[in-house]
Amino acid sequence: MFEIPDRPDWQAKAACRGMGPEAFYPQIGQQLSADIVALCEGCRVRDYCAVHAFRTHERHGVWGGLSVKARSKHRQAARRDR
């Protein structure tokens, strides 16, 4: 199983560290900023961030470059694969 280190450790290494949350919580129906997507794609802790969102069932925001909708699709696919 993929182990995630303590949150402060991996979050301190995130490319988005120090940024305000508004970019990661778009309004309903609003597209993700291309800048945020690119930031996440190049982040060295992206996988930890995404795993955190799945484990804690985050229902809002962008985590690991994945929107709420994208995470929902991943969960549905995982259920089908079981």
C-alpha cells in the first residue's frame, strides 16, 4: 500500500506552498486555471497530495491536480475494478 508521510513534511515540499486557497477552490462550473494544472503537474509531491484527498474523502478543491469531478471518476473506476 502507498504510505503517505506526515502531512507537514510533504506539504512543506509542495509547489503551491504559500499560495492562497482561492486558486484551488474554483466556483462551481468554473474551469481550473491552466496555471494551477501546470503547477500541479510539475509538483514533486503531487501523488501524496492526491492520495491525501482520496484517503480523507476531500469533497472540495483541487488536490494533486485533480478536481472534485476527476476524483469522483477515479473512485467510480476503482469500484468497478473491485
